[in-house]
Amino acid sequence: MWQVACTADHVSRAGDWFELTCGPLSVLIVRGDDGELRAFQNVCRHRGNALCQGAGSGLSELRCPFHRWAWDLRGELREVPSRRGFGAFRNEDLPLVLVRVGEWGPLVFVSVDDGVEPLDEWLEGVPADAAWARLDELRCVATTRTPVPCNWKAVADGFSETYHVQGLHPEMLGSIDDVHAPQRFWGRHAVSYQRYGVPSPRLGPDVGDQEVWDSFIVTQGGRMGPAYAEPCPMPPVPEGQGVRDVIAGLLREHQRQFGADMSDFDTEAMLGLAQYNLFPNVTVLLWSEMVNVLIARPGPTVDQAELVSFLLLRHHADAPRTQPPEFAVPAGGDLGWVLNQDVSILQTIQTGLRQPGLTHLVLSNEERRIINMHRNLEQALGILEDGPAGSR
């Protein structure tokens, strides 16, 4: 299937490269000296050694460190040491194995299946739905990798519903409507639209601006800049405005330091979240000024996974792209207030799912995105018993 590999910032210049690992698969994404983006299976055609690991820049060739066979950045064989011993063969007989590559906005996708449908068709209605966000203005500023003690599907499920907010993120209730969150479904992908800067209906009708402000500061105040990353007084609310307008204004002001002009984004756009669940393992959290991409990848056993995240911030459309730093965040490390809570529950989820008395899950209407993902997964694996995805 199409997998999110990296962002355009990871491979923006000639000689930039990035390795995607997913289960046993290893794929190299490379920016060629002709400016083209290509992807290859990460394997030397001589004895099967992996060519590169991690990410980097400045490559002029792909050279195996084992016996020093070398390919150019187009994947064409260019050098075989002691070639005479191999007999007669042509360089064009042994190119690197190509992998399909495609881009949506700043995200780079790959697929090792030559027959996979084009990426724009695979993504269904998602790009059109997100077109308002001007994704070309986003730049990746950080990548994190965190090992998590659960199956990858438990990670994906956890970022596919808002029903858990009341239990796992009670601090958020003062600044999110977790009840009225419309959902939209295409075939394999789905989205939830959430409003922030408003209290949850679960708190009743008497929630004041101060409570909304305090909740926003604790859970995501850093979006407005370092000065708001810790509890602080609420600024005065101008006549005719509300606390949402104040927060939206501070968000716009903070993004100006990156050259981003968000004057045409109204308060509703500034404080809305579109949470896209891309089948099978990606959640794209699309805010007005940033995108957080959360990827659930298989680990070394079925009880282990890796949570990979890309944080992208809005700049001006002509801002240069540079390779973002990558941080290895250990289990129990700091990923931010809300993500820390999300990760903290994964061990007990996996423990519970292993109990023999749990024969099935009981899911609500709000958890339909989980249902949709698993139906599509069952269909892809050929184990769906009663019709295609979405039919029941």
C-alpha cells in the first residue's frame, strides 16, 4: 500500500536521502542531481547488503560499503570493482529496484507494489478536503521516533476517535467540543472535524472564558509561543469578541515570525482541527498553523510498535526547505502533554487485548473510523466475511 515515508523537507536538495523502514522493508528515497525524487529498495544487487541507513545529504552516488558496487542517483549501475571476475553483463541489467513514489503537499509516499493505483486516486477525497490549508506553506521542523509496547493497530486506533478525551485527557475538556465532532468517510480514509477554544458540552452550560483559557494553555498553549507554554493570565477580551478570537489572534501573531500570513484565516479556521485517518496507519492532524503526522509502524514483535511523528509549521510559501532534526524519544519520554497521555495507555491496552475472555470489541457510533480501518484491513487481507468495506 502507499506509506508515508518522510516529508519534502527531508529530501529537498540533490543528494538528500531518507530511509523508510517498515517491518522487514527498507526503502531509500533520494533526490537526484536532476531534481527528480526517486525511491529504491534498499538492497545491493550483488550480495543483498543494505546500501544506506537513516538519513543524510550530499550523496553523489549510492555505494555499497560491503564490496563497493556503486549506482548513480538515478539507480543506474556505474561501477563494479574487479568486474572481470563476473563475466559478461551490462550495467543496465542490474539497476536498483525502483519503488513507486508520490507526493501530497509536503508528504512523501512510497509503495513497493508496482500495481498500486496512483497516489491521487489512493487518497480519494482527502486532498480536495484539505485544499483550503495551503499545504505548500508547511515546513517540517522536527521528527520523533518512539518505541511503544503494543501492536501497531492499537496505536492507529488510539488516534481514530475523540471518545477517549473525557477519560484520558480531562484537562482538554475546557477547550474542545469532543461531543459534536462531525465525521466524513470516503472509501478507505476518514476525517473528524473538531472545534477548539470552546468547552465540552460534558461540562455543562456555565463554563467561563477563564476556564477555556486555562485548559487551552495547559494542553496546547505552546502553539501561541513560549510565553504561553506555562499557565499565565488571560489577556483582556475586546468588546464584541470572545476568548476564541483572542487565542486565534495570538496564533496568527506567533506564526508571523516564520513569515506566515494568516490574515485570511478567520477564528473558526484558526481553531478547527481536521483529523484525517489515512488507511492503514497514519493520522494527519491538520490545524491552521501546523500539521502533526502520526505514523504507527510495526515493531520487532506483534506486541511492539514504533510511533513516528513529523511536526510541520506554517511559513511563507517561498521559505527554504531544510532537513529537520530527528529525535529518538524513549518510551516514557516527553512528547508533549496530550501525546504523553496517549502513549501512557498503550501498554495496558495491549495487556487487555491479550486476555482470552475478550472475544470482541464494543464500539460506538463515534468510533466508526476504527471500524472503517479494520474493515478495509480485513478486505485487503481477504478475510472480510460479509461484503466489501463500508457495506455493513
